[in-house]
Amino acid sequence: MDPEKRKQYLSIFLNEVEDQLAGTAVCMKELENDSSNPEPVHTIFRYVHTIKGNSASCGLTNLSKLTHSLENAFGALRDGKLTFDENIKKCLNTGIYLLAESIEQIKVDPDIDQTFNFDDYKSQLTEIIEGKPGQQKSKYKIPDKIVFTEKEIDEYKKKYKNFTCRKVTVIFDKTNMFADIKMFQFLMAVDQSGIHIMRMIPDREYLGKED
């Protein structure tokens, strides 16, 4: 797409999306107050459908994929394939929050969309829609120490000889409903900053899990 045309489309998109997000927030409150009322679901579906199409037109591919997942979820609610319970409410609110946060970042740097990765959230939403919860894993116990073998130490000394190494502890409050999203955003920022993570406990595969 021509850069000037994209800039023009993007300006229109960012102006319109503010009202669409505000309308979505109002409808979510209405839905939480009365889940039997179908109108908020229909309205939100139209909002996310519009955001999906407009973001794709602006070249915001990953944002469009996120809104496509939300569209599928609200479509399932609209068609009676999903029940608006606490689980789906929390998941949808997380997605809407993630959408709003991502748009705020795009306002600063539209190209940041290329770095977005919503695969974990989309998988979670797909499992809820399809009613296929992921296989339960055993409880993960965080070790007291990070232990390296002598071979690993030698390899790391060669690989990171020009780096300064530090041990860092990051604590996320699991009582915060957006903790998982903030955690993944934090890791995305670390990955983009030139910092190399030698060893992480718990491993990424355990992050965001109930255990």
C-alpha cells in the first residue's frame, strides 16, 4: 500500500476506533448486568467486525487477527453456541483490554503491529468456543535455585562473553485479571530490547496457567 494512503487510512481508523471501543465497553456492562439481552452482543459483534476489517485495510495484520478471534467469540454468543458465564466474561474482557492496549501502542508506532503475538490468547479463546479445554498438566513447582551444569556454563561464557549478566526477579499479581496480559507484554518488550534470557523460571510454557 502507498505510504501516504496508509497514513490516511490509519488516521481515519484511529479516530473511529475510539468510539467503537467506548461503545464496546458500554455494551459489555449491559451484558454483564443482563446476559439474557441479545442486543449488546449484536452491537459488539458489529464493532469488532468493523475493527477487524478496518485494521486489515491499514495493514495491521496481527490486530486484525485478534479482532477476528473476538468476532468469532461474540458470533458464538449471538448464535447461542456459548453461554455468557464468568469464564467467557473474563476471557472477553481480557481480549478487549488487549485490543485497546495494542491500539494505544499503534498510535505511537503503527509498525509495532508486526511484533504483536496474540497466539496464546487466541488459543485460549478457541478452546472456550469449541469446548475443548487444554489437557491438564501437573502442578508446576518453582525451584528455589537456578542451576547450570558445567557444560552450560562453558557454553554461556562463550555465547555471552560480551554481555553483562544479571539475575532478575519479576512478580505479577495473579489477583489482577490482566496479570497474564501484562506478563506477556513484558516478555515481548524484553525480547525486543536486545536482552537475552539465558534461563527463565518458570519456563514460558507455564506462564499464564492456573498452576
